[in-house]
Amino acid sequence: MRAAVLHEAPGDLVVEDLAIAQPIGREVLIRTKASGLCHSDLHVIEGLLPLPALPAALGHEASGIVEAVGPEVTSVAPGDHVITCLTQFCGTCGECQAGRVYVCRNRHGLGRGPDREPTLSLDGTPVLAMAGLGAFAEQMLVHENGVVGVEPEVPFDVAALIGCAVLTGVGSAVNGARIRPGETVAVIGCGGIGLNIVQGCRLAGAGRIIAVDLNADKLEAARGFGATDVVDASQDDPVAAVQALTGGGVDAAFEAIGLTATAEQALAMVLPGRTAYLVGVPPVDSAMTISGAGVVLQAKGVRGLFMGNSHFKVDMPRLARHYLEGRLELDRLVSAHIALDEVNDGYAELKAGATLRSVIMFD
């Protein structure tokens, strides 16, 4: 099967013919139907977010149809429409038992051991499946606890986005920050994640949602997804603008880009006693400068949120139903449908800020 493989970082993806193993144990073999281009993969391509090994099949935001299952699989069956998720979990560690499956202690140990046939290989050489998925590929072999069924009425491109951008964005507002009706929020960065944070805050009943970005088109899109106000950070100081709009600051601020400068802005935007939430994944060597005295004396908090702090097996089906019932706008998130061979061009457009979400379609 064909897959987009990264051999060196920084570098370009190369579409290769890989061998994929047959499912054993709790593994699920999936025929990939759609896979979204997420900014986190761009960090990997640029060498800013290193993987445990290369070569690697990238991609982590996908939907498809189950082709076969291992003998111990009970939650899905061949023919089911499914969404995959990178927050695979063991279900037995202390974090899982407490409901925090997104920080499962054993999630990196769910794959095959070195004594087994590799999941993916190229001419006999093992190929890493990024995040246990490797979703830029015609097929995926995934642990059962990285897969959830979804209604077949949900289009595959939309279902793929639920697997990362939508879960992360809406979950950050609803599960992570637990936004309450009437609260005022700011969202820095209006890409695929940020627009879904806007939607999540709207669903939670936020009274005022201020979207911040450098791109006028993305700010206009944010209005369509529920933003009540916008700040063009290319024209105005975003912190001063948000403080002027709100008379001092917001109840919660979300950073959805992955930059330390905007993370610091998010902290400056929140009122005393409130929290700035970091959602965008920054390069691993980045560092944020925080005034310790300022944080303590103003009782401010900084909190990281991973995949919206969501339990994807519970939340993804709910998000799919929200979409089907008209409460979530997801179709307009898809900027373009592309072929697997166009993946590098898709990432060039993403880096240039020209798209919300490009989706690879496999047919």
C-alpha cells in the first residue's frame, strides 16, 4: 500500500509502497478514506518535533472503513466506519482509571514488540507509524483503543477532522477550560484548531468570543464560526486590543498556534485569577518566559491541554452527532481535497497560511 514517508528531518515526504502486517490481538486494519493535514506533522517535517525513529509514515487525523480485526477486538467489526485518534490508551493505568486517557502512562507501549513482524516496512526495513497511526497511507493498522466507530452518514473528510482538529478545539473549551455560560474568552490563532475552540466556546455558551489572528480571511472565517469580535494582530497590539474590548481582560485565553510569544500574550490577556490555556504544540526546544511574581500576585494560571483533554471514545461520537444535528459547522473547515501525491504542496500552503485544512482523499 502507498504511504507518505519521512526519511529525514527536515525533509520532504516521499510516497512509497510499504508492506503492512495483518491484524493480531487487539489490532484493527483500516482502509483509509480521508486524512487531514495538521500543523503538528509540519513541525515533524521541519525537524522541530522529533519522532522516536525514521523513516516514518506521517499523519494522525484520519477516517476509514474497518477491513479486518484481530481475534481480541470487540468494539468494531469489518465494514464499520471509524475515526482514529493519537491518544491511544491502555485502560488500566492510574490515569486511565481516573478518566484521563489522554495522558495514559502506557500509550506508547501498545504497539508490537521487537519480536513481532513490524506493522509497516519498506523492503524489509521497519517504518514507524507516527502516533501509532501513520495516517498518510492507504491503510492503517491501529490498536483497538485508538479507534472509535462513527455513523456512516458523517462524510469521511469531516470524520477525519473530528479525529484531531475538532476534538482538540471543541474539547479544549468544553473539557479543558470548562467554559461557562456568559464568560468572555480570547482565541489566538484561527486555523483548524482555533476555529474549533471558537465553536466549542459558542457551544458552551460563552458571552463574548474574541478571535485574534494576523490573517484577515481567517478572522472573517472566525466570525462565521461564532466569534463576536476580531482583532487583527498585524494592525494592533493584541493584548491591548483585547483589554480595550473587555475593559481589562478575559476569563480565559487560548493559544492555538504553538508559539511562545503568543502564549505569553494569552497569559497577559486573562484577568487576575483566570487561566491561559496552551493548545498549539510548540517546538520541543521552545521556552516561555513568565513573571513568577506576576503570576502569583495576580493568581493567574497557565495550563497545557492535550487533544482537548478529551476521552475520544466518548467525545468523538458526540461531536459527530452535533455535526449531523447542525450544532457544529465542519464542512467549511475543509479548504481543499487533495491526492496523496500532493501532500508536500498541501503542507507548503499550510505553512503559508493559505488554508484552514486540506484533506487527502483516498479512493
